[in-house]
Amino acid sequence: MTAESSDHPARTAFVERRTKETDVSVRLGLDGDGVGSVETGIGFLDHMLELFAAHGRFDLDIKASGDLQTGGHHTVEDVGICLGTALSQALGDRRGITRYGSIQLPMDEALALVSLDISGRPFLAYNADLSHSSIGGFDTDLALEFFQAVVSNARITLHVRLLAGSNPHHVIEAIFKGFGRALDEATSLDPRVESVPSTKGVL
């Protein structure tokens, strides 16, 4: 389900990316119910993206195939590129949005701070170092690559800081859930704001 009015048309986007390494499509609806399907060939990434969508209340469909025999890097990065591009397109001129979102999200022993600004300026500060391991075909160090791709293509500022945590699964899950919640807050429409929420008049 997607909200639509004369003032704020449906905030949706569909993005495809085909390279010699991957074939990715992403359909995103910002004003949704948190439903959809994710099939990337990397089980843990699928789960994290489903959690991101559910906790952000985004409708999200992703299909990706890639050269997983060489590892998950190309697929993870290209999914991030497409998701970031879809987010930028779905936001349109960014008129009426809240712009900022922040949350401290717990997941058992893990606690992640996720703060973002839909600023038009891509910047990632990612302070969540984990020992290298693999979860469901997902190398833990690829989380950084994913968020860098999203940030660069969505043109947002994102700060991720691990405040506590030792289990890589819990840490990454807290970050993805936190990203969904913070992004939901930042993309939500503020009835008090009629224009772009910036003194510059553009984001």
C-alpha cells in the first residue's frame, strides 16, 4: 500500500542494474507496510534486508544474481547501489520530509547507534569493527561496503556506531534494524513542512 495525494505523489522507485558481475533489480515504496520479497542468493543479506524493510515500514522487492563463486562482494555492493539509487528517486525533491532520523537500537547484548541526515551530501562514518567471519554466506566486513554503496547513491549522511556487542549476527542485525527505523523517521512527511527542509531550498 502506498500513500498518494496531490501534494505528495506516490514515493516509489524501480531500479535495475546489469553488469558482467551481477543482475539486480530493486523496487522500493517509502510509504508502505513493510512487505515484499528479497532474493539475493546470500541468505543472511536477505534476512537483514527483510528486517530493514519491516522495521522501516518500507515495501521492498529485491532480486539479485551474481558471481557468488568469487564471494559476495559484487552482489552486496550492487544491491547497495540499487537500494541507494531507489531511495534517492523515491524521495523526489525531498519536499516536506522530516530529514533527520536517529535511534539507539538494542539486540540482546548489542547496542547500535544509527543517525542519518537526508542531506544531499554522501558521507558515512561507520564505527562497528568486527572480527572477520561469515554468516549465511555473508562476510561481516561487507556490511561496511553495503552501507557505503547506499550512502553514496542515496546522497545521505549516515553515522553508525557500535556502543556494545560481541556477537556479529546481533551487531549487524541491530544496525540494519536501526537503519530502517532511522530512515523511516527521516523520510516521514512532516505536515508542518511544506517546502524542502533546508535554508538553501534544496537537498
